[in-house]
Amino acid sequence: MLIRHAASHSSYSIMARVAWSALLIILAAVVVPAALAQDPASKDTTTPETPSAQKGVQNEQVVVHPTEGYFAAFGGYTFGGKFDAGGTKAGGFFPESLNWFGVEAELYNTTPHIEQQGAAAGSHMRVTTLAINAIARAQFACEKKHLDTEQVTERFAFHYVTEFCRLQPYAGVGLGLYWVDISNSSFSAHANFVPGFNALAGIRYYFTDRIAMFTEYKYNRATFNFSGVQGLAGFEGVYSINHIVAGFSYHY
């Protein structure tokens, strides 16, 4: 019986050792990888990092000024007229070193009616203006936005960024073409494709890099000749007028 008991005890001891070994193997297979995954120090340090974060990599920032286009709608007040100046414009600024300079085309209507003066009757007047302007701007409150990264070599990379400037005062001059209709109880006259001068100055504020609001002063000057109109007896008048407008623009 003692021999049998010893043999049985030896058998149980071997089985216990096997069970503990199996348990340790399972724990090693489950717990150790989990611990390694949670321990930052045990991560594989040979994984390559991004070029901008690698030690010893030289990075050079390149500011890109792409071509900028826009279109806008506006309305406002014509001095001597009514709150009815309104129109649209579209234009763009040149890229790189000329990004301060641009061109735009605008089309707008005003009704600077002529008030009655003494015995002279007042007149209804409507002027349509098509202007091509050269624009110069300044840029303030600028922010940089990342565009792209070019890894030239293992030790050198270019980082391309673009500037986004929220506050932009501007001014411009250009050629205006005018269409005018004028009438009262005595006559009706028209003049088409009358050349003249157009000038403007304003300030634009960007809510985002796409959407902006602006306010603008405009000045128009031209000479309207109605010499062939019956009842005006060769009347010629200088059109010199000021506007204040405001509007929104979309930039792309």
C-alpha cells in the first residue's frame, strides 16, 4: 500500500507539474503580449517616423501663392440718388510674387435721378456700368496652412504651405463703359458705350479662406452727349458720381 501510494503520489506530482507548465504557457501567451502592447518602451523602435518628425532630417518651408479667383455680389447707396446701386463682379489675383496685383470686371446699375431745380423739371436717370479694373491689395492678419510635404532624400524634405490673410485693404482704377437712360415729361434720351473713368477703394475681411465680406467706395466719371436728341438742344453733361457699397465674395 505504501508503494502504491508513493507511485500514486508521484503520478499526481507529475500531472500537477504538467498542469502548472501549461498554465504558465497560456499566461505567457496571453498576458505578456498584452503587457508589451501597453508598454510604450516595448514597442518596435525601428518603425520609420514621418519625415517631419524624424531626427536629423532637414525641413525647408516653401510658401506657395497660387492664382486666386473670386466672384462677388454687392449693393449700396448712390450719393444724389437712391439706395439702389447693385451689381456683381469677378476677378482674380496673380500667383507668387504678383499675388498683390489682380484684375476684375464688374457690372452694376445705379439710378441717380436728377431732382427738380427751380422751374426745371426733374428727370429719371438709370446708368449701367461695365468696368475693367486693375486692383492692388495689402494683406494683414495672415495664417499659414499646410498643403503638402515632399521628401526629397532621407535627410531633406520640403513642406509646402499657403498663406491665408483675413484682412485685405485694396484699391483700383480702370476703364468704364456706360449706358444711360434719362427721361422726364418732356423728353427721353439714351446713350450707349460711353467710355469713362472708374475708381474704387475698399477693405475685405475673410470669415474663412473662401468666404469674405467687403465694403467699397466707388467713383465714376464720364461725359454724356445727347446732341441728337430732340428737346435737349445739344445737351452735354458730365456724369461724376460717388457710391458706397457692401457685399460678399467667394474665393477659389
